[in-house]
Amino acid sequence: MSTRLRSRIMGIVLLAVTFIAGLIAGIALDKRYEPHLRSRQAVLAFPTASVLDQLLLTPAQQVRADSITNQREPRSEAVMQQTTAHLDAISDSIDNELLSILTPSQRARLDSLRSGRILTGH
């Protein structure tokens, strides 16, 4: 294999590893600091209490709006938990496959990137 082709492949692999490392770090931080953030973000696609307040609903409308959102919240939460589980499984699978092709020094560099210590040099 030519040096140019090898360099190009290494560049692509490093780009993919960096992307995956960022993805994994984001997921890990999200899990650690805000376990329900994803589900709350999904609910934001629907009118929130503050948005509904700004609509100046009548008392009867407010009761109906509260009923609608309260009925749907458990289903929305369950879907978000399932989606999170699927994304975690995909992330773990990608991580395991990428780790299998990395050299020990590349794994160490990836570990450093994941812990927030970005190394310079080769």
C-alpha cells in the first residue's frame, strides 16, 4: 500500500475516531449530569407550561391542556428511554468495533481525548 493511500486511510480513521469519541463523550456527560434531559428536550417540541401560559387559555382550556399533556407524558418518556437505549447500544457497538482496529497507542490517545486531555503530536 502506498504511503499516500495509507495516510489518507489513517486520516479518515482518525476523523471517525474523533467523531465517535465526541459522540461518546457527549452521551456520557449527558447521562451523568442530566439523565432526563433527552426526554425533556423531546417534550419541548410540544407546548410547555410557559408557552401555554402565554396563550392566555381560559380556565376550561387550561384544565384540558393539563389533561392532554399529563396523559401523553408517560408515553413520551417511555419512547425517549427506548430511543436512548438504542442509541447507547449503537454507540457501544461502534466503540467496540473501532477499538478492535486501533493500536495500543491509538487507544491510549482515544482514552486521553475522552477524559478531556487532548494530546498534541503523534
